[in-house]
Amino acid sequence: MSPADRVLELRRLIDHYGYCYHVLDQPEITDAEYDWLYDELVRLEAENPELLIPESPTQRVGVAPANGFAEVIHREAMLSLDKTTDAAGINEWMNRTRKLVGDGALLSFTCEPKIDGVAVALVYEHGRLVQAATRGDGERGEDVTTNVRTIKTIPLHLHGDDVPARIEIRGEVYMSHQDFERFNQQALARGERTLVNPRNGAAGSLRQLDPTLTAARPLSMFSYSLGWVEGGWQPESHFQVLEKLRQWRLRVSPLIENVQDAEGAMEYLQRLEARRDSLGYDIDGAVLKVDSLVLQRQLGALSRTPRWALAFKFAAEEATTRVVGVDFQVGRTGSITPVARLEPVFVGGVTVSNATLHNIDEVVRLDLRMGDTVMIRRAGDVIPQVMAVILAKRPADAESIVLPANCPVCGSTVERAEEEAVARCTGSANVCMAQRKEGLRHFASRRAMDIEGLGDKLIDALVDGGLVRTAADIYHLDLETLASLPRMAEKSGNNLLAAIERSCQTTLQRFIFALGIRDVGEATALNLARHFGSMDAVIDASDETLQTVEDVGPVVASRVFAFFSSAENRAAVAELRRAGVRWKDHPPLVTTSAANHVLPLTGQTWVLTGTLESMPRDDAKTRLEALGAKVAGSVSAKTHTVVAGPGAGSKLAKAESLGVQILDEAAFLAVLNSFG
Ligand code: IVH
């Protein structure tokens, strides 16, 4: 294809995808994919200047306002950012900048998270918010004042007696992960369309014509710069601006730092990227800015990007790809989970070829068909998810996906209890090899019996070879049997036997958890262990007694009761004990306070909020409970301590207002460690 043809094609595609994104709120490609097209067009136009026309999408910064909102002409254009994805790009930019400002100038840079939301410009007159506008195409945006007024992190009045007469402040409006998920859950419950991603949610909400709908979609904002000022204030540095914005009670990211050189910037970027998934909101990189505003002015701007700033983009967490098949996986409790097989695609830093579809309702909700193009997302270590189907790309003959009537592994019928999202294979672990293997995997897992070295492949080989049927069989394995397996040498066999032997000494909580009773997670296992004190007492407990255990309702009680009503399950427990598995019985929980005071945190109520980096929140809860604390979901005057990780929001604010003790993660770990 000639450059002229390709340029035409790119313009058509970019206009189309821009329209889908900005006007319809229904993106058909990811931001990263859009950027590739856009960058290619910029490159081709630069190489072939005769092809450049004023109507090219590269000649404006975004998309012109849609109908419905009044137009706002920006007094100063809202520019876009030049970007890089590697250290070389940063070096180059810094060297170029140094050359431009001259040797004598004192050059330092601020590094800040690049919030993945929607840029807005706020105008305050005598401290009062009078106008809020979207960026639009950079020159003209939309007047979204009424919608922006519903955003609680944006002050309607600036606080302080040094607020200039008129000032424009810029920042990014975004939707936090928590708010995004809550919104989608509610939308699901009402049978309404869900949001594709938080940014789409923020953009769509801001551009709602009915402000009550915006208010129902919780948004937040971080302010990151000054547009223009009237009234004498002449700040010298970007850092100083941010400080002032904070004083006026605008929200400014706490993660902004000053660096001197490329090395400092890279170090910042590494730290930021490591925290990316625990921030509680999306960032797509960082922005580096020359700190001195005098130098910023001196450096100036190119047609759409300033010379004094550079965006560093992290790997995209979203991608589009095609669904080439759907498999149904059978879990430990027979649950049938549809899994999408994908054309491999690079996303979130790895190549992905599967994505979970959770349950058949999700398939229906997405209206997913075979051969569909989908948008997928992989953030951190979370399993890749299918976010949306791109209907515009559906092949004409795309077949529907139906729940199989029989288990794909054992052929037993698949049933779905009323009111349950999950369908299950009705065969037991006796008939269904998938359930058997998953049950053994769970039994051996780190948080259960913790048998190091007994991994997925080995369990497959042991079960397929008929060497292990029940958990107790694991404890009868010998070196000769193990050595007969593929890829198993004497040394690894001995190591495994030693690990099996070590696992014999366990705790009652771990043992109960390891049994894999449906709906009995670690926390419930702990409550059962504490309440009953011994395995026999749990086995003999009636349904009614089980319901008196903390946090155990009728459903969980009936699961535990049904589990131990089965002679086979009771025999399995007895077998394991005979095979040598043992634990110290828990000191029985007597509900008088005297006995309770044995534990150091008894009587205290703790609240966990935000993300913890060193352990899953459930683990933190289990550890606190093991020390006698109660872990609650909301903060009140009775709360003893709040542990606040990144992304903490209203609970943290409430704790602050009530004067409740607040610990960050490091302090929390120190408390845990002080109890050994
Ligand atoms: S400064 C002239 N700082 O990124 C540069 N932008 O790709 C003005 N963004 O339109 C932008 N976080 O919507 C700046 N800390 C930050 C930002 C940020 C997110 C967005 C903003 C801008 C886009 C440029």
C-alpha cells in the first residue's frame, strides 16, 4: 500500500474509533491500539509532508465536543504529552532539555503518576467554582460544570485568603477501582449495561446530560497543574503550585516527587510501577515535568505537546483479541467455569491466551459468541478478564456458547441450583477426576497442608496412574512408587517424602480448611477450630450448633453438617489421622471474657481498608482474628485501629474524623510481628 493510501486508511480508522470512544462511549479498540494507529499516521505525515491536511486527526488534540453541552473555548490550549516507553527516551528528552535551557540553568524534574481518566479544567472566581470543562479537542471542550459539581473531591470553594481573583486549575477526573466495581455490580443487579473500564466510566459519567446520573457514578479528581492565573500570583515552580493547590484543599497526588536526573526518574518509575496495581485507581504511566516554571515558559511548546513535559507509558493492561474457543473447567467442588481460549496477545507485560469467564451468566451478560473480538484486561497478577465484546467485529456465523449438559471430564449431569450463578458437575470426587485432582491440589496447597513440591503436574500423574485416590493415600507413598514417575529423581522423591512427613504436624484450622468443604475458607476454618477446639467436636456438631459459630450462617452450617454426615468423609478424616496427620487441639473458646483475654487483641475491633501489599486482605483478617481481634467492615467510634493501605478512601477519612488510630502497612506488620 502506498503511503498516501495508508494515510487515508489510518485517518478513516482513527476517525471511526475516536467517534466510538468519545461520542458513543463504546470503544472498539484499546487506548494502546489507538495510539499505534495515531503514531503511525504522525510518522507517515512527517515523512511525507505533502500528505498533511488540516483535517487530519493529528491536527487536533482530541475530538470536538458532541452535541448537548455548551462549548467552552480554552483560554490556553489543553495540550497533549509527548511520550516514551523506555530509559533511552527519558535520557534523550533530558539531554535535549538541558541543551535548550543552557548549562547554567538549575534543572530539576517532578515525577507524577499519569492518572488514566479524563482531563478537566476548573475555573475559580474569587475562590468559587464557576466553570468546569473537558479538554475536547484541546482548543474547545464541553461545559460540564453541573456534573463536576457532584464530584466530592472537587471543592466548590477554594480554602484560604490567598486565592487569586481568577484561576484555572487542571487535573484528571477518574473512577476508582472500588467505585467502578460497585457501580458495575449495581448495574448488573438492575440488568443494565456495565462500564468497560474505569476510564470509560469516568468519561461517560462526566458527559451525562443528567447530572443526577453523574452523581450516582462516583468520580474523583487529582489536580496536577495551573492553567492560567489573574490576580498577581506568580509561582516559581511546579512543586510550589502543587503545594498551594493542596493548601486550597484541592486533591493532589501524594506520589509526586522531585528528581535531578534520568537515573532518579527511572528509580521513581520502577517504584511507581511496582505499586501500580495496589493504588486503587488506574494509572497508565508517569509524567515528568521541568519543575521551574520560568524554564517551562522558556522551553515552550510544539504544535500539540509542550517541550517541558514527557509521559512515560507503562505496558498496556488492556488489549483486543479473538476468542477461538470456550472450554469448561471443573473445579474442586464441581463448579463449571467457562474459560475463553484466545488468540495469544501481549497484555500487562505477558502473552495471554486464556481468560476466565467466571460463570455462564457472565457469558450471557457479555453476549459472547465463538469467534468474537473481545477487549481483555490483565492487571498485576490477576487472571485475565474479558471486559467487553466488540459487536461491530462479530463474524456473521458466530455461534452461541451454551452450558454443557454433562461434565466434560466425567460425563455426570451438570446442574445449576436455583439462585446460584454457578453450575456444577453432580458427580463426586469419586467419579470425577477433575474434582479429585482439584481437591488434592487444595489439600496440598500452601495455605492448607503446605506440602511443598506436590504440584499440579505431579498430582495429575499420581491420580492418572491410580497411585493416589484420597488425601490419605499421599501419606502412604514411598520412594519406589515416586521414582517410577516421569521426571522424578531419587533426590526430588526424597524431598517430597520429607515435605509430606513435615505436613503431618499441622493445626486444626489448616486441617479443616484442607478438607475442602464447600464455602469453608480459612476464616471459617479458624472460627470452627476456635469454637469447637477439636476435630471430633466439629464432626459431631449439629446443624443448630454450627450456626452459633461466629460468622457461620445457615448455608455454611448446612455445608459443614452435610460434609460430616457422609460416612465416606468421616472415614477420610479417620484415615488421615491413622496415616499420622495430627495437630494440637485449639484451646476451646469459652465465651466468658476472662478466657478471652488470653489473646492479646481481644476486645478490639479492627478495620482493614485500601490495599495491602505484603499479604491478601483475607490473610490480614485471619491473623488479626488469631490474635483475638474482631475485624469489621466499617469504621465507628468503637473501632480500635484502622489499617489503611493505598487506595483507602472514605473509611480512612472517617477514621481521621473520629480520631481512631490509623496504621499504615509497615506499622501494621510491626504490630503483627510483635506477637510472633
Ligand atoms: S500534565 C501539557 N500531568 O495525560 C501537559 N497530565 O496524555 C498537560 N494526565 O491530557 C498534562 N495525569 O489528561 C499531566 N499528572 C499528570 C497527568 C496528566 C494524567 C493526562 C492528561 C493529559 C494526558 C496527556
